[in-house]
Amino acid sequence: MTRGKISEAVVARRIEWIREMLAAIEELPLRTKTDFLRDRHHAAAAESYLRRALEALFDIGRHILSRKFASPVTEYKEIALGLLEKKVLTPKEAELLKDMAG
């Protein structure tokens, strides 16, 4: 696999998606735990929004690894480790990303 250019459009779309998912989470009744748990759909929605935001974050990492470093990875934890190995992330950031992958 050859190295290529990171697509700003791909990264920008994923970032926008992450922002949309975070905004959707903020629209949930988060003031108190009681308010949040009042409707079981709130937890399902929050989980879905968070999962989709994390998928977009890992997509960005996968894109960087494959385009910039010709290092294709598929597993989320591999993305965190690859970004650490290539010095895109600090050890602390990579550990956090790896934890989110789990």
C-alpha cells in the first residue's frame, strides 16, 4: 500500500458528524440522573449517539493511518496503537482511545 494524502473533506465530514452526535446528546435531559432515567429511550439514544461519534473518531484515525502511513488497520484498539506508534497521539491519548475502543 502506498502513502497518500489525508483527505480534509473526509476528516471534516467525520468531525461534523461527531459534533452533531454530541449536540444530540446535549439535547437529552441531562440535568439530573432522575430526569435522564425517567424515559428508557434516553439511555438508548445516548448510547447510539455516543457509539456513532466514536465510530467517526475511529474512522478518522483509520483514515490517517491508511493514507499517511500506509498502515491499514481494522480493529479499533489497533487504531489507537497505530496512532501511538506513528506518534500521532501521546501515550495518554492513545490509552484513552484504546479504552474507548473497549
